[in-house]
Amino acid sequence: MKISRKDSGALNTLITIHIVRNDFDDKVKNVLSDYRKKANIPGFRKGHVPMGMIKKQYETAVIADEVNKLLQQNLEQYLRDEKLNILGNPLPVMNEDLDWNAHEFSFDFELGLSPEFEVKLNEKNKVIHYQITASETMINDQIKHYRKQFGKLVAQKQAKGDFEITAVIKNEAAAIETTHTFDLGQIKGRSNVSALEKATVGDIVRLKFKKLFKDDATASSILGVSVAQLKEIEGEIVFDLKEINERVMAEMNQEFFDKIYGPDVVKSEEEMKAKIMEGLEKQFEQQSDQKLLNDVTEYLVAKTKFDLPAAFLKKWMQNSGEHPLTAEAAAEEYDRSEKGIRYQLIEGKIITDHDLQIKFEELKNFAKEMIVMQMAQYGQTGLPDEELEGIVARVMSNQEEARRLSEQLMSKKLLEFYKSNLTLKKKKLSFDAFVKEAYGRA
């Protein structure tokens, strides 16, 4: 067997593997001999079928199989030995005149090579790192939410303002029957609001569905159906009123603070506002970090220039799927994928150059941290180490879950790397201003 290489440009190469019959003949004989021992052909005792008959029926298929194994093994070994970094997979050059009875064979494979390039991280103030602040309105809304949550319900005869109405809600046309609590602010139309204000517990109120709720999201939530299912609703919505309650907000005192934060952690409204601000801004960090990661990706792809074996990649995309694509469809797929391919190469280069590869112990510890955080959300803390280790082992044995955790950890490591190695432009702004500036939405 001989393997040779011929480059056609910096990023394209042709590998030729030359095979002679002696390279695979013994394996073919062994396979055919095994077939003969097991063959069950009428008129012959098992193991006594003539070899000529076995060869006639199976030899070509066995030769093809053994040659393909030989090609795959030796091509993979050659790529390792030569340290060739390729994009996609080798594409075999089709040979329509292949004669499996020949003494010698030559097989060609097209390869697209990964380009050589450097990633420079020394430019200043090219990417913005947003620091999102909580507004006074957000903080006050959160306090109001807590005061309602830890307040008390006082039964009322009739609804008004933000009193809570609990009703069995029905619509025959869409087979809806659900129990939900809502307030008058979620109802649209003066006549509809008036009808509910006049009703008392035990009354049945019938209102036309059209333009009844303030928006589709509200209608979907109250009726317990998807937004798409709203179009199935016709006629009236029937409200069977079961309760009307005024939610009296909790007083801002030490008892209230202790219920939320624990004994004596917070002792004043000012301290509570500071705690809420800290919590909100911690949540905003995740959005800021995701935006930073996206912007750094765009920045590095735009800044890091290198060529790709585009013609090869289009051809590979055309032929690598379950169903071959047309040349036009493959070109469109390449155009959609090019930026992603470039960033994968850049990311791989950064990971290799700066030794950011994930080690098993790192992944295991990260999985443990995630599990502890998730369990804490459900009030499960102080889990014995042995039990926690068992959960981690089960998670790590699930390939899909381990892959997902590995991706999360790599994103975290890259984010930390970018924060440390890029000179970022810091920008502090409110959440609403961030959404408008970062995503163009008010």
C-alpha cells in the first residue's frame, strides 16, 4: 500500500491511496471461509458448500467491504501522522470503472484543509460590556409584589380596582372549563368591566369573547389555552364567580422583612431596596454576558481574516447529508454557515493557544455546582456528599447531558477569558435602555 498527497492550492489537497490485492487478500479468504462454514444452502451439508459457489455469491461484496475498512483505517492514520487539520470529511472521488477483480486499485480523496491564522486580542474599546442597572420603578414594583405576596386576602361582595376574582370559566365552542383568578385590569371594554363590577359571589356573568381581554397573552393565560387556540373560541365566555378578594398589602415592618430575607438580615426599607437592586442586577448580568459573548463573536469573525476552502466545503455540504443537495442549495447552505464555521475555527484556536480545554475534574465540579444550585431552588440543601456524588455520576453518564454541561462550561471559560484579555468599553445603563440599544426594541 502507498499513500501520496498532491496539493491544489493552500487549502485543498488530494490524497491517493494505492492498494494491491495482497493488502486484503488474506482477510477476504478468512471471511469467505467463515461464510462457507455457516452457509445454509439447500442440497449441501452445512460447512460443505463448494468455495466456488461462495465466491460467486459473496466475493465481490466482501472485497468491497474489506477495501473500504482498509481505506478508512489508513486514511485516518495518515491524517494523524501528517497532523493535517481538515474541515468537513474527506470526499471520495467516484470511480465508475472500478473492477473489483483487478490486481491493483487507486482511490482518491479530496480534502479541505483548515487555514493557519492568528487571533489578536490587543485592540481597545472595540466591544461594549453593558452594566445593566435596576430602575426605581423596577425596585418599587418588586416591593409591591412582595407586599401583595405576604399580605392577606379580605373577602369582598363585589369587585373593583385590583380586587382578585376567582371564577370557573367556560366556553362551549372550544370545550373550555377552567378555574382562574384575575382582576379587572385584565378585562377590556367599559361594559364588560361594569358587568363584573355589578356581580357578586355566586353570580354567573356571560360576556362576548370578542375584545373581552386586554391582549391575546392575557386571554391565553386566563382561559388556559394556547394563543393559536384562541381562534377556535366563539360566542360567550361564562364566568361563574366563586370568590372576590381584596389583597391587603403587608406592612413594611421587621416581620415582613424577616419573612423574605430571614431574621434581621434586612432592617429597613432602604436596606430592602438595596437587596432588591442587588438581586435584579445579578439577573441582568446573565443578559449582559450573553450579549457580550454574541458581540465578541461578531467582532472576532469580522477582525480575524483568513481564507476557507469554499469550493470544497460547498461540495462536501452537497454530498454529506442523508439526501444530496443541488449545487445551488449547497451554496446557500454554505452562505448561511460560513460565519459559524469561521467562529468555530477562531474559538478552537483560542482554546488551543490559551489551554482552555475542559478537563474531566473541571466538568465534574461544574456539574456538582449546577446540581447544588438547582436543588437549592427547591429548598433542598445540605445533601450528603455520597448522595451528591451519585447524582453527579448519573448526570455525567448521560452523554447528552454531559455534552450540554460541557458547552455551558466552555461558554463560561471563554467569557471569563474575553473579560480578562479584551479591553472592553464599559457602559452603564437601565434595563429598558439596554433592550432598546442592544436589540432595537423599546
